[in-house]
Amino acid sequence: MCGELLADLTAIVQETRHSSRWRNYAVQHLSVYYTSHRDEVSLKAIGEAVSDSDHVVQEVAVYSLARLARSLKLPTDDRVFDYVERVLIWALE
């Protein structure tokens, strides 16, 4: 069941034919999924959404990563911080 949910959410985020709203919903739920499972697939999907062609999806992905980092009180060497740092550097260039 969890594997199917993860696959469905990831597919929704990657499929640009879906509306921004539906894709944002999937990004937010991938964040919740990562909090519960700490898996590489959901984190990677959120990280890839950061560079999506839709700026609204990008913003939700950045927000989701920042929320994960804060809520999980992650050390600065954690993977989430790697994604957040990369995004912030990109945004400031």
C-alpha cells in the first residue's frame, strides 16, 4: 500500500499534464510521507520538484523542504539541508 501511494504521488508530481494545484498537493503529501518513512524516493521527488518548470510547484517544493528541515530538527549534514542549500544558492544567483 505505501509503495503504491509513493509511486502515485511521485507520478503526479512528474506529470506536467496535471494542474499545478494537483501537483502541489502531491508534493505536500510526499513531504508527509518522508516524515513517516525517511525514504530516498520521496525526498528525491521533492528535490526534483524544486527545479520544475512550473514556478508554483517549485515554491511548494522549497517550502516543503524547509518545513521538513525545521520540523525534523535535522542536523546540517542531512540530505534535506543539501537540497535546501542548493535551492537557496540557485535562487540567489
